[in-house]
Amino acid sequence: MRIGELARRTGVSERSLRYYETQGLLSADRTPGGHRDYPATAVDRVVRIQELYAAGLHSPKIRDLLPCMRDQDGGPSATATPRLLEDLTAERDRIDRLITDLKRSRATLEEVIEAAKEG
């Protein structure tokens, strides 16, 4: 499928899809006319990339993890290594720390808001 079709099917801009290619996250064959030609599996790959970005991962980390994950269900692929579990656990722990920090900041704001209401 062409880049426009992939963009429509995933809701991701063509610009982002090109960026994913430059980052080594997505690849396409080229037609004789030089147009990108993505396989049908690219839809699942783009969805997986979006999920990983939403989880707070950055391109280099996603590039490392993608070969170890199946796009269809996100489970480990046959090429998964023990490092996948370590990396995913580290990312989960990082997110947990961020959540804890955000909850602490929210509690502080709540205290200030309540004090302002009383004052």
C-alpha cells in the first residue's frame, strides 16, 4: 500500500510515517516509480509504534524493541531476547516513578488550592 493509504488506515500523518522510516522503525519497498510500497503488516507495525510512543519510549528504544515484538499482539517474537524483558521492565519502572512524582505534585497543588480557598 502507498503511504497515503497507510496514513488513512492508521490515523498517522504521512510526515510521521516518513520520520518512522528515518528512525529505522518502519520500512517500505519502492515501486519502479520510486513510490513507497508498504506491506499489509505495516498497519500493525504503526499501531505498535504509536503505543510505544504513548508509553513514553523514544525512537532509539523503540527501534531496539521492535524486532523482539510481534506487531499483531505485542507479544515476544521468536527473536526476542532476555534483554527485552529487562528493557520493558525498566521502562515500566520509569513510568511508575513518573506517576508517583505526578501524584506528589498533584497533592501539593491540591493543598495550595485548598489553602487559597480558605484565605
